[in-house]
Amino acid sequence: MLLPPGKLSEWLLGVVLALLAGLIAWLLRRAAVQFLSYDPLRYGEHLWQRRLIFLPHLIGAALALFLGLTQLWLGLTGRHGGIHRWLGRLYLVAVGAGCVGGCLLAVMSMSRALVWASGFFFMGCAWATTTGLAFIAIRQRAIREHREWMLRSYGIALSFVSFRVFSKLLDLWRLGPPEQRAPALAWISWVVPLLVLELFLQWTRLRSLKR
């Protein structure tokens, strides 16, 4: 799946990705600025005890968010080359750190928050699976399948953004008791975007077959 040919489509994609990068940077600044200071008071007791797991998870996930934007631009515009391959390898490492850290943190929290922790655990599993299949596809030179699995992988990475968007919507619409919203968001934030993306990918594939 490539962009339609023409400078206009590339320009529009660039604008969308630049806006998304700005939103990610703004949300990261709000969510992660407190962790820039290596201070137990900033982390809180729970995260401070798990900082050697949490920090690789945070750094890996943040790096994957920005690397993924660059890879989307290069992949969807057909700019394949050395930089795309090397950034892809770095994206794999970043996702690995994010997944392992996130899954370990989720497992450690299951005894006190099963629904919330299991949502994040299976998010990590889905992120690792989609990224791994993207890697397998490109190794077999299945370019279209690689692009599709990379889109799924990055769709899960964007749960960092969708979690906060859906959180605002649930608060605005006052859906459910406040104490039930966080556990629900642990699932909604990645399952719903992945479902919408899958519908789009299959619709695009059916249209190409029809042509």
C-alpha cells in the first residue's frame, strides 16, 4: 500500500505526520517530564521500586513513537534504502524494550489490578506480534504485508495517544463510574484503533482486488 502518486499526497502525509509528531511530543512532555529527574519523590514509591524496568519501557516506547513516524513516511512514499532499513532495526529494538518492560510491569500489577494490568499485558503481546510479523514479512520480501503489519504495529504504539483521547471522551460523556474507566481504557486504547485500522486495510485490499 503506497500513497497515490503526486506531490500533493506526499505533502498531505507530511502535514499529518508532523501534526501527529507535535501531539506526541506535547503528550510526552506532560506525561514523562516528571521522570527526567531521577528522584524517588517524582516517581512515587510504586514506580521507583520498578525503575530499572520502567525506564527502558518508557525510553523504548517513546523512541518507537518517533521512529515509527519516520518509517511511515519512508515506507508509504516508497523511499526504501539504507536509512529505512537501519531505522527499522532501531524500531525493533525500541519496541522490544517497550514490550518487555510493559509486560513485566503489567505482570507485577496483576495481583491488585487484574483487568487494568491484563489490558496492558496483552497490548504488549500484540505489539510484539505485529512488529515481529512485519520483520518476518520484509525478510521474505513481502512488501505489502510488511507495510500492513508495520501499520498495525504503529497503531498499537499510538495507544499512548489514544489512551488520553479516549480518557477525555469518557470523562466528557461521563460513561461509567470513574474507578472503572482506567481498566476499560487499558483495553479500549489499543483494541478500538486496531479494529478501525484492520477495517481500513481490508477495505483497501478488497478495492485493489476489484480493480
